[in-house]
Amino acid sequence: MLSLLKIVIVGIGGIGGTIGGKLAQYRKEDVNFFCRGETLKKLLSDGLEFHSNNDFCIIHPNMATNDPHKIGYADVVIFAVKNYGLESAASDIAPMIGKETVIIPLLNGLDAERKLKGIFKGAEVLGGCIYVSAFVVSPGVVQQNGSVLKVLFGNSNLTREENLKRYSGIRDIFEGAGIDTALTPDIENEMWIKFIMISSLGTATSVYMRNLGGLFSDEGGTDMLKGLIREIISVAKTKGVVLPENMEAETLKKCLSFVPETKTSMQLDFERGGGNELEALTGYVCEEARKLGIGVPLYDMAYEKLKNIK
């Protein structure tokens, strides 16, 4: 029997709702949701409504709140907010961070670990990423598309054996909840491998404003995606990231593994208006390429087009 852990999911959107829902189903007494507004109202009145393929369930965590003091110090904090809301969320949950708290960001982009280490000086912040297609239907209602659900996390400053010694209990809880989980010291490379996919795919679907099926049925859309993949791989390799030799083909294969109806997170943000992750997913590549002296004309074109969308 695994010992009890106080786990907090920060942000109950597509990622947070999926991970939090799975964990709460498995170990309700351990899992707490931190959220606000209409999402919190829905969770308190009806619970989290989670749809996955043809399944549907109502999930109640141990606690749902917007008051960090009600939760107290957490053993594990999983950040699942949008990249542009990270600093605000970190400030809100600061009273939950103790000396032994392990922080795992599962955000789009590559900067979350660095930002959180800057906010929580001396805290144990790991690298993390997730593969899943999930979105918010309405506050407190989450839809997961397809069966892909994998979490990778780890401490790049520790050996594989040290990672297992320190964090295998967290991994075991994830796996017990039915989440395919990998604990690895090579998390920085793994994050880049994922970033290559979500950056190129999010950028292409946002430019074309089509779901994956629509993008791949358009020759121009497919060509753009392939070009974006080649450009970002060039940036990664120049930065010294170790990638598989067949990275371009593997990335395209992953993109095709999602159901055709899938829309990327950034595309959904643009469709809804308001905040978006353009800077984290597209602007970051343009800026890194500029620093390295590498040409990324497709990324530059996409960034210029998308930054003018209101």
C-alpha cells in the first residue's frame, strides 16, 4: 500500500482535469483541486464532469478550493495552467509550498521549470511534460479525445537511480491511476521532443484554423507543418539537444496518432479569444533562432500573422 500523499492539481482545464480526474478516481483522499471562478463553482456543486471516448463520470476530489490555506502544505503540486497564467497561479498557491514539496509543471512550452525555480527559491522543481488531447467543454466539464495519455517527469540533476529513489512513489501513484508514466533524468531532451511536436502543430493549426483532420487533408497545411518541424529541429540541434535521428518522421507520426477531430490548445485559444500561448510556442522558437543566427522563415511568417489576431 502506497503511503498517503497530499497532491494538489493547480488548474482544472484540459490537462489538469484529465490528470486530476484520473488521480482522484484512484486515490480521492490524496487529491485536491485548486481553481477559481465558474470552474470552482461547478466542482463544488456537481463535481468534475469528465468525458473520455464513450465513457462519462463525475469525479469528486478530496477538496476543491481557491484558498491555499485550506489545503496547507502539499507533498506534490502539479501545475496544469496555461503558460501565460503560470506566475499568477504560483503566487496564489505559495502558502502550499513547503520544504519537502515536489513541484511538477505539465505546461506547454519549455520555460516553466526555470520560472518556478525563480519564484520558489530552493524548492524542488522537476521538469515535466504530458501527451494528451483534452479540452474544456465548459467550466468543470473536460473532454479527453483518443487514448493517448502519457506523463514524463524527472530531475535532470540526479542520476536515474537517484530519481527512482526520490520520486518512484509519485510515479507509482500515476501508474496506479492508469496514467502511462516515465521517470527520467533525461527530462530536458524529452521536453524538447514534445515541444517540437506541440510548437509546430499548434502553430500550423492556428495559422490554418483547422483541426488535425482538416490540416492533413490540405496539401499546403501538411507542407507547412513539415517545414515547421524541420525548422524547430534545426534550432534544437544547434542548442545541443540530443534528438533521435528520425525526429522529423517520428514527430509527424505522433501528430497523426491523434484523432482527426483534435484541435490544438493554441488553436482553441485563438478561436475563443483572450489569452494564448503564441509567445511560448511560436515566439520562443523565433527568438531562439535569432539568437543562434538560424533562419526560420515559416515560424517568422506564422508569428507575424498570429500576433495580429485579436
